Amino acid sequence: MTLEAQRKNILSGRMYNDLTDELVRARQQAVLLTTEYNESFGQQQEHREAILRRLLHTVGTGCHFEPTFRCEFGFNIRIGDHFYANFDCVMLDGGGITIGDHVLFGPRVGIYTSNHAIDAAERAAGACYAKPVTIGDHVWIGGNVTINQGVTIGANTIIGSGSVVTRAIPANVVAVGSPARVIREITDADKTGYQP
């Protein structure tokens, strides 16, 4: 099976063999490109974004990862404009990751779209399945947040530090905890009057 056929199979949500030569090579390529990107820290933004464009499916303008950024494949990641990820971001993108515009990640944010089979023998044979993660515009993800497969986070939402997001979170709320739950809405009362 070709890499493109395997990619389509993974994105379908069906079980797939995570140990095929094509997927192993694709992960190796992602390690090489993320290493190149991480080592380009301090160079011109245009040069760094050009590396990301070789790695990721799509990348908007003003995309920045602090060192170190790691992903599983890269080709299933779509990022909008003005994205910022603090240190040690990890994205396992088998199921697809879509991130909107003006999104902020704190340090050590992890997005995990793939999961291993529950049955031990199937797991040992490489059986995995993946579900997409979607993050809306103007979302802020706090430090040490884990986002599990199949999750959608609505626009303008804040996920508090240390949370584990296991289900969809609506727009315009603050959610925290493990598992993350909505604790309140974001309202006009949250405005401080700040003007840059």
C-alpha cells in the first residue's frame, strides 16, 4: 500500500497498521524536518516558515513554534495565521489536526489524535486508529494541556493549564480539569480596556 493510500485509511478512522515501512519512513522524515526547524531558531521568519511548509499540510503567516516542536507525520496538520506555540509542543497528527487563526499554546501542549488497540495482541501487531482534532480561532491552550483524539474546541475558548481534554468544548468558555469541563462563559466583563 502506498503512503497516500495509508494516509487516507488513517484519516477514515479505521484500524491501521502503525508499523508499515511507509509509516515508519514518514515518521523519520518528520523527525528530520522538525529537527531542521528547531535548529533554525533565531533565523529569519520566512526561512523558518518555509521549513514548516515542507513539513505541514498548510501553514498560515506568522506561525511560530518555540523549541522544540515534534510531530508524528506533519502532513495531516493544518495551521491558520498568527499561531504561536511555546516550548515543547507535540502533535501526533495521524487523524488530522486543524488549528484556526490567532491560536496560542502554552508550553508542553500535546495533541494526540492516534490511539493503540485495546487488545494486547492487536496492539503488539501495530493496530491503531485515529480521530481528528479541531481547534477554532482565537483559542488559548494553557501549559501542560493534553488534547485527546476526536476533540473539537470552539472559537475564543481558553483551556486551563494541566487540563486533559477528552470531549468537545464549546466556543467562548473557560474549561479546566482532568477531564476538562466548562467552568464559565467568557463575557464582556472579562474585557480590561487594554489598548496596544
